[in-house]
Amino acid sequence: MSPIHISIVGVGKIVRDQHLPSIAKNSDYNLIAAASRHGVVDGIDNFKSIEAMLGSGAGH
């Protein structure tokens, strides 16, 4: 089965400390994008708003 593509909205301390490591360890999920006014995640598409992320068609 192909991994499920997911995106994160809001990149802060909890995302960096908890969510990103958990996603990275689980091959059932593939992080493809993040929307955050202030934070970015290396290696994926980053957007300044959820509207910009959804409008981009990220993951399609």
C-alpha cells in the first residue's frame, strides 16, 4: 500500500519535538507540505497560509 500523504498546519515546538519525528518513523505516512506563518520544514513544500497550500494543489 502507498503511504498516506499528509500536511501540517502550524510549525512550532510541538510539531518539531513530537509530530515530525513520529511521522518520520512511520512509513505509512509521507509528509508533503506545511503551512505556517513563521516556521518551515526542510525537504517539503512550505506555504505561508493554509489557503496558499490548498490553492497550490500540493500533493496532487
